[in-house]
Amino acid sequence: MREVVQRGLYYDELETGVVYRHRPGRTLTEADDVVFSTLTMNHQALHLDAAWAATQPFGQRLVNSMMTLSTLVGLSVGQVTQGTIVANLGFREVEFPKPLFHGDTLYAETEVVEKRLSASRPGQGVVTLEHRGLNQDGVLVARAVRTALFWTRAAHEAASKAAASTAVPDDAEPGDIPGLGAGRDDNPGLGGHVAGVHDPVLERGDEEGAW
């Protein structure tokens, strides 16, 4: 039986200049805004106080722009980065040209601006993405330029196979794990950690502060 696992796109599959339109959109409700704002300790009255917000220039509460940004990126995950990204490197040029109000629907699209193979991490590449968010009327309400580190397909498949081949059974004893032992004198200073292909430590090496 052939199986297909949902994923994003690898470095080699991303094409400069291509725009990926993400569906479905996300309708942002009053409950979403109140929960997000209070959860993140943002007590801005423009998000929480309907009576006061009614006296301000927009005449009503605004959706928290940090929730707009988070949702904008989240809408792109399934089509672009799910399972294919190594790390998010940073954002720049984040802007919100128009407000979102409770009940508005956010639609997202992502354009690949530029890409290059990493100079310090073989099998990975640095990609610049521009995320754009539009409301239900097609009005641009958010824009963010983002840099991320992606796997190439071959490198990720090789790393996954290597990780699977060194996987430790759930019922394994410390003495069964190569290089760990059970407090034996021939394994000093290991501290219970075995570095592998998915070691989370990243080292800077590329120009412009990219990993």
C-alpha cells in the first residue's frame, strides 16, 4: 500500500517568485482576540474594552496585531514548512497597513523572495519568504518578510533514516544503549546524552546573521 504523508516543501521544491495561496482562511472572533491578548499579558484596551474602543478613531476594538502575525504564519505551515523546516531565523519588515476587526477573515499567501544553500550546514538552505495577509475583501492587512532554514529533500531523508537506525527501544536498559552504559567507568562524563543527527544545537556560519 502506498502512503502519502502531509508535509510542506523542501528547499529544492521552493521556487523563487512563486506565490503559494493558503486555504482555508481563518475568521478571527472576539473570543480569539480576548484569549490571545490575556494569555500573552497584553491588556491593551483597544483589544479588551469595547466601550472605550468605541471612542477611538476606529470606533471598535481591533484584533491584536500579534495574533494577526501568528495566524498569518500559521496559515502557511501546512503548505510550506510542515516537516521541512529546520529553524525559523527571524522576521523583518513586519507591517500592518490596515486593521482587522472581530469577525473578519484572514487569508494568507506566501511568496518565495530568494533562496541559497547554507554555507555552513550541508543539506540545508536559507530561504526568504514574504507572507501577506488579506481580509475577506482582499485588502492587505499584514505583511512580514521572514527568513527560515529548510532541509533539502535528500539530506532530510538521509537524516531521518540515520535517526531511525539508531532509535532506542522503549524497553531498553541503560546498558543496552551504545555509549551510555549503566554508570560504567568506561563511559566517563557522558551524562546520559548521545549527540545525533537531530542535535538541536545550531551554530552561526552564514553571512547576514543567518544560521
